[in-house]
Amino acid sequence: MKMKLGGRPACACLLLALVVGHNALAGGLQISPVNLTLSATQNADGIWLSNEGTAPLNAQVRVFNWQQSGNGRQAVNSQGWSLAHPS
């Protein structure tokens, strides 16, 4: 599907892309892996956050749990989950 933007919307999209792109490159936050899938027998897995830049940065991690049924996803309370940092 092609979209044609004229005048102001096109300028706004370009400006937004430049601002977002600049911030994404200026920060040095690297996340790996982006998605985790735990099997029924797997108790834990890891996500690595690293700062590849020269300036300190703040990051926030949110853990969500859900059950998926035929009707879609239903959020489940995430109590009992723990997060730990290696240092």
C-alpha cells in the first residue's frame, strides 16, 4: 500500500524520524535478546542491557506475564517474578 503525504504531514514525519533516529543513536542502550520464550521446564533466562555510549543512561525493565487463549491475551499478575542484576 502506498501513501502520499503532502506538505506539513511529510515534514512532520521527516522531523520525527530525525529526532527519534538521533536519540536512538545518541543513547547507547543495547538489549539482547529482545524476546524471551520460556519452555514449561525452564525456570529462568536472561536479558542483557548494556550501555555502548559514553554517557550514563537510565533504563527501565518491566516484566509482564500473560496467558493466551482463543480470545486473545489476558494479562496475569506478575507477582513472584524477580529481576536481578549481575553487579
